[in-house]
Amino acid sequence: MKYLISLFALLISATVQSQEEAVLYDLASLKWKNRIILVNEPSSPTQTVALLEREVAAIQERDVFWFVITGSDVQTNYPGSLAANFREGVVQDYTLAGPKTLLIGKDGGLKQQLDLIDLNSLFASIDSMPMRQQEMRD
């Protein structure tokens, strides 16, 4: 009986911990695992999100999470939830003002900055990165 109680407590602890890990507080926690496409205040948020959603296979293949920031809203393909102050932190960390698209590499560095979203250009930049070249060979 003592064994079952210990096992049950362990399962509950693991479940609570995994739920906590799903909350994204900032982009730093994605470093070395994912590339980021960050779109701030696009002229047409609905079309921007639709474009990103249409390219789901290419985005997944390149380990990309995208975030579209409009007003106080953030839309994303990140599977977990975003912390309440996520938007404010990202806007401050990347000095976002006005329409801008950023590509952030797995190393956390800014790789490309555009005035509009151009997935062909972003994918070409990603595919030219040494880490991506290695991924394509493996």
C-alpha cells in the first residue's frame, strides 16, 4: 500500500511539473532547440497567421516556432501556453516598434530582420545556417 501511495504521489508531481514546463515565459527557454519567427504588428494579422499555418510542414521541418504580435494579442504555433507577461517581455527584449519580422536562430541570435514577412527569404536564411545544413545531412 505504501508503494502505491508513493507511486501515486510521484505521478501527480510529474504531471504538475510537466504542466508548469509548458508555460513559455520568454524566448530564451527555446534556445538551442528551436528557431523563432517573430512578427510584430503585421498590416494583416489574419493573412500573416494563415500564411504561417499553410507552411506547417516547412516550419516543423526547420524546428520553428512563430509568434505574431498584434496589440495585446499573441498568436503562435507554440503548443503550450504563454505567460501573462510574455508579450511585454518579447517586445522589450527585441525593441519592437511597428511592423517588423525577426528571425532568431537556435543560438538565440538575431539572424534576419525584415519590414514585411517573406517566408521564402526566411527559409533561405535558415537553410543556409551551418546547424541547419547539418540537420539536412543527418
